[in-house]
Amino acid sequence: MAQPLDASLGPSALAERRQPARPATAPPAWRFIVGWTLCWALVGCAVAAGFAFATDVDFWPALRVSILFAEVVGYTAFVSARMIFPLFVRLPYGLRLFFEILTVLSATIFGSAVVIFVQPLFSLAQPRAVALIVLANAAVAVVVGISLSTYDRMRAQIEASLRELQEKEALERDLSIAREVQRELLPRAVPVIPGVQLAGICRPARAVGGDYFDYLQLGDEQLGLVIADVAGKGVAAALHMACVQASVRSLFRSSADIGELNAQLNEHLCRSSSGSRYATLFTGRFDGSTGTLSYSNAGHHPPLLLHGDEVVRLSEGGIPIGLFEGRRYRSDHHRLTPGDLLALFTDGVTETPDASEEEFGEARLIELLRRHREEPLEAIILRVFDELAEWSGGTEPYDDVTLVLARVS
């Protein structure tokens, strides 16, 4: 089980906990300098030994000159790869390679001139050997410089890919947590109200979404029904949905009139968020003792009441909540009888497009509900979702999809 964070820790301490572990000490720069110097000294020794073996050049003067040349071109390759080559990174590959070779050769010739000036006697006595040593070291410098530059670019790409992968994994972990939190906000149990059957499913288009529905048991025979669709998608919509859910649960029981409840929710949302964070909302209260459903619709797609052969759209109310303060919301009521089926849904149901961009539409939903209205509510919902999947051709969901059914028995 995960241990909770210590509440006594300050923000800076918590931030330190989240940082990945770092090495206690970084390797000192002098180690690299010593190692690089020794490596190029060995290169100089190898070049001098090769010339001494292949020619009659005296080994010790050649060794001294060759090591100096090697150190010059070695550091020329290093400085070029780390400081000059990055300036060419946006050039086409052929042009970049030309400038990289030109840079190393130019620096090598300049450094070699300095070495020749330091060792004039050997240079004048063995001009051919000096020229060959310069060319050999220059060739090695070009190869090392380009290889080092290529290594740096590959390392930077790998590190960038690793950071991107770590960020993606962190985001997926956060989304997983957000998904679990949002799932907890939806009703986990169906209230037991005599004479009423309930079922509902919410499927976000992404990991989390802005659709919300709820059942609230207000008494032995009273039930609250809520469905909402927050503007937007993803984490921002999910956070806003959580705010709506908290407001609904805190205000529902204290509001005698369902229209006044929507007005209070509107005021709360206007004061706690920007105008771009609005929500469509339908709230209803069913009284089992009288069979009466009172409701107020705040800009939500009208729920469908299948009353015998008649289809009633529950549209009375007002504009979406969270747009303007001081709005009033009307309410209406209907007397329900056994067999009546109430369908609350978000626009993700009726606006799901097919391959030709035609929407699923309300008429198809009504036809489905009528055809299967006697089946268990969970089975009806699954049939609707199956039809939506077939209609869309299995493409990515267009929007969050929520469907809630209530039937009077």
C-alpha cells in the first residue's frame, strides 16, 4: 500500500522527493583532460613508430614532433566537434560534412604551423617526414572530430527520446490516476427506490472526460437524477466535471424547487470558473409516492420520455450553467406510469458520425429504445453502444458518450 506524503513537509521538500536520484559527485573535468591527452599521445607515438620503422628518420625527434602534432589535432578535433560543428547542424548533410572537414583541416594546418615553429630544426631537416606526420594526424583528427560530433548528436537524440518517454510514462500514470478518481465520482451503486429501475454507463472519448451522471437517493421514495456535459475534453473537462459533481451533491438536498437548484448551480459555477468553462445540465427529482418527475433542463440535449406510444422531450429550463450570473431556470413535471422509459444522454450518443459524417441522430436512438424497451436496462444500454460502434465503423470516439435509463415498473 502506498504511504501518504508527510503533511508537515513544505512544497520544496515535496519537490525534492519527486526529483530523480542524482549522482553524489560528477566526474572531475581533469580526468577527461588527462585521458584525452594520453590517448592522443599514444596516437603520436604510433605515428612516430610507424615512420621510424618505414624510413630512416631518427625515432626520438620524430616522437617529440609527432606527439605535439597529435595533441594539437586531438584538441582541434575536440573543440571543433563540441563548439563549431553544432553551428552547422541545420545545413544539408553534404554541405555540413564539407564544412566540418574544412574546419578540422584548417585548424590542423594552423596548429601544425605552431608546432613547426616550436621545432624548427627537425622540421627543416625532415620536411617530407613532417608533411607526412601532419597529413596522418590531420586524417585521424577529421575522423575523430566527425565521429565525436556524430556521437554527440546521437546521444542528444537518445537523451531527448528518453526524456520524452519518461514524460509520456509520467503522463500516462497521471491519466491513470485521474481515470480512477473520475470513476470514483460516478455512482458506484444504484439506489433502491420501489417501482424504479436504473442503469447508466459513461465512456469518455479519452482517458478522462467531461460527461457526468449521478443518482441521489433523497428518501425512501424520492430519487434525484442528474446528467451533465462539461465543455471541452480531457483532463481540464474532467476537473471541471468534478466541480459540478461536488456542487450538485452539496446543493441538491437543500433545494426544494428543481429550477432553483439549477440557478444555484449556475451561480456557483460562474463564480468558480471562467465563462469558457460552462456545462449543459439536466436535473430531475422523481417522487415514487406520486409517480411525478420534476425537472429543469439547463441547455442539455432533451432527455426522452417514452410514455406509451408517445415520445416526450424534456426541454423546459434555460441556458447552460456557468455562462451568466443571475439567470433563472424554469421547471416542469410529468406524471409517470408503469412501463414508461426515461433516457438521459449526452450529445456523444446522437452526434456520433459515420464514415460519411452523418450523425447517428435522435431518431435512431428512439427506434432502438422502442424496439428493446422491455429488455433489462443494462442490455438496452449495451445494444445502443454496439449500434454506435457499428455506426462509427470502429473509429476513435467522437465525444464522451453517456447514457442513463430509468424505467417505472
